[in-house]
Amino acid sequence: MASKYTLIASSTVGSGGSATISFTSIPATYTDLKVVANARTDRASNNDWVKIGFNGSTSSFTYREIEGDGSTVGSYTGSGQLAFFATASSSTASTFGNAEVYIPNYTGANYKSYSVDTVTENNGTTAVASMNAGLWSNTAAITSIELTPNLGTNFVQYSTAYLYGISNS
Amino acid sequence: MPTKLIINCETGEQTEVELTDEEVAQREADAIAYAAQEAERDAAAVAKAAAKASGEAKLAALGLTAEEISAL
């Protein structure tokens, strides 16, 4: 069955930064969704997490994650909205964390799962890659997606987010 | 006040809206909860490493070589 990707919306953070990137009024006409993001936050560190939220909810999120940085590896299970990596203030200038978040069956009546493939970019020191499986234990159809820095206050200028709709026909 | 960037997928309109006091408070609470979660995770990792080192020392005291211990 052929899949068709349609760019629903995109955005680039402006010079003042943004504390949250929010896609609202997502049409229910697709089969799946994909978020493609390039993110950097103002946290005073090498990297930051980006949290994902649906429909304004910040509860009932859990995840299982594996990660490696070239010298150490880890696997974690937790509750919360941690989804993917952003670079931060101590990262090499003009680099961004990259991520793809796949959200299947976003209008279905089951709990909503999502999978994440993400990596930081840092030419100077440790970079880290991660695969993450998340679950939002809520049966509501997803109509909005919120992306928020975990510890930074803002996404910095030129961070981008693209939302694609995927149709299986 | 920090702002959030809202992209309306139906209209394509993009707006910058200031966070509400409730949203700011939620972010602060989330950061505190994350710090506690990280501290718990770090403590568990330290305890696990200490237990591993203690176990290996006891095995070595029983006469096992480093190769034998690592093969377990």
C-alpha cells in the first residue's frame, strides 16, 4: 500500500525564542503523523530534552529509551514527556538536535504510542543518539501537539518543526 | 514572560502568545520533578556500581581471577 506524506505545517523559531512550539487544529484526515524537528534550547549545558505533549495534556506519558554517546550506553524506563534531544548553549554554535517522531493511528480510540529517533550534534564534545518508545495513555484523538524544552526556557532562533500527515492510500 | 509559538494547521496562521501563570508554574513543577527523577536514577546507578564492585571483591577474595569473574 502506497504511503503519501503531506506537509501539514512548519515553523521556524524567531529571534526572541519560543518556550513552546504548538501545532493546533490538526486535521483528522490522515492515518499517521510525523514530526521532524531540529531543536536547540537556551539551557546552560551540552544538550536538553524536548518534551512532547498532546492536546495540552502533560500527564499519562511513559517511555522506554535506549541511548549511547560513543563511550557509554544506557536504557531507561520512566514516566513523563521526554521525547527527543535538543542541543543547548554549550553545544557547538549553530548546531541543532535532530529528531523524527512517528505517531501512528492518531485519531484511533486506543492509547497513543509514538516512536522517536533522535541525535544531538556537537563537534566539540560528546554527542548522543537515542531511540525512544513513548505512550500517552489516553484514548482521545490527537488534535494538537506541543513541543517544550525540558530544562531550557526557550527554543532558540532557527529551531524548526515540521508536521507531516501520512496517508496509507 | 516567555511565549509559545502556535501554528494553526487549518489556517496556517502562526501566533506568539505569552505563557499563562499556570503554564509557567507547570514548567517549574516539571523541572523540579525531573531533577528528583534524575537524582533517583543517579543514586540507583551509584548503588548498582557499588554492589558490583563489592561482589567482585568478594569473588576475588575467594580466589577467582579477574578473567573468571568477568566470565560470570
